[in-house]
Amino acid sequence: MLFFGINKMKILPEFPNFKDIELSDKAYIKAFTSKFPPYSDFNFTAMWSWSWNMNQKMMICQLNKNLVVLFNDYVSGQRFLSFIGDNKVSETASQLIAHSLKHYKTSFLKLIPEEIAGALPKSEFLITPDRDSYDYVYSISHLASMNSWTQNSLSKGIRQFVKKYPNYIIKQNSFKEISKNEYLEVFKRWSKNKKINNYFELNEYKAFEKFLQNHDDNIKIISLYINNVLVGFNMCEIISHDYANSGFSKADIKYHASIYALLNWEEAKILKEQGIKYYNWEQDLGILGLRKAKMKYEPDFFLNKFILRKNS
């Protein structure tokens, strides 16, 4: 079932009254999203982690029994609205666009899932694909064989890494089993390699600090050690029997240029053993270098998202 009970859904205020995202909201947000593929933007853990900013918090409410989210653009910081659900979608979209134009000076909705966009009448809405926001979804089985891919530099890099560090160690842990300061230190070294001095002012660092407060057992931490030193990690969340969503990933590339490829390969092998079929690696935000890197891992398919405007 999509809902845990109509009465319980009243914990979310009715639009246009928004509330902050709290850890206790996870079950209610999942009730709205569980009917859809695991779009990264509506993943509770991601939303909660990135809602650290007191002045521009990501906020939520409900309208027509759909989840409405007030986002800040990941690049520009511009505020905009989106929603997920299958109730009165045309009416919901119209109300949200009118509200957005009045309060945020934006005449569109973004991050609209394909299932919703396909249900809207084209006579009323201009529906535009948003390639920069497409989620990259990978086959876990394919990633787990990355070391043997032909004509792909990732495979060569993994073999070079294994040759240089044959005694490297991979560990899988939960938040309860790690020293969080050890992982914050890796983030610091990553920042230093990128010549970022005030790393603690980065939005990503603040989101990462908040992410570390979430002790959800579905979040898995894949850690890479060389000579007993933590040199990189991937954090992912098991969403369902089939899907895992990417979380934070950082590494000290001074050890090897292919350290991320090695981590991703090892993570895929672990997830494959656990029966996970697909890995959602989020969007590329239109950043060409990021798009090139994500395409190199050979995505299986995309979760498509759209921008909505009213037809004039």
C-alpha cells in the first residue's frame, strides 16, 4: 500500500504550510514515494542531509495526498517546487506553479518524475526533459565485473591499483561501528588535494556532517584501507530488495588515480552478494566532467525527470 493510513499522513501539513524535514518524517515520506522508482531527489536520507541550512532549508508538505518539496537548486541555490504522487496531478501541478511564480519568481516545477509527467495533459502543460537531472542507474552485476571490461580505462586502473597495493583491505560497516572523525579526516584530505582551504564551509561538508548523524541500519559504509590507513570510502543506502542509492564518497587520490574505480568495483561486489540489482548514482547537474565520469561506468538506464510550465 502507498499510505500507512490516511490519518497518519496528517502529520505533514497541508500546502502551502511547509515544515522542516526531521528524522521522524522518514516513514511518512516513504509512504508517498514507495509507489515510484527510487528517484534520488525524493530519497529521505538525501533530503534530510541537505536540509542543514537554517536560512534555506529544504521543506515539505502535502497537497492532494502528494508529497510537495521546496528545493534549493543544487548549483544556483534558487528555490523551486516539485512533487511526487499520483493524485490529481494536473490540479496539483497548476497550484504549485501559481504559488511558485508568486513567492519564488519561478514559473516552473523541476525534478518531476517521468511517471507524473506522462500523466499530465500536454494541452495544459509544457513538459521539457531535464537531462541534467536524470538519475544514472547501473547494473550491479555489470559494475561487479568492472575489472574485466574491455576497452575501458576503469578496468585497467583497477588492475594497476591491485598490483600496487595487493594487501589493501575492504571493510563494510554500519554507522555504529565506525569512528566518524576518521571519515571527516578523509574529507579533509580530499579537500586539501583539491586546494580547498576552508573545507568546513563547503555545503557538501555540512551535509556530510549531518548525514553522519543518521544511524539508519540500511546505510552501508564501504571503506578502503592501505597499511591500516583509511584512504577512501563509499556510503550507500539499501532502498529495497533491488535498489541501492549512492551516498557520500571521498578518497585520497594521492595513493592512486584509480582509487574511486577500485572502491566502486568493491562496493558493487558486496552489493551483488546481498542480492541488490541496481545502483542509483544520482544526476550529473549538467557538469560536463561529472557526466563524462558517470558515462564511463556504463549506466544501464536513466530515471528521467522533467520541467513543467503552464502552456500560455
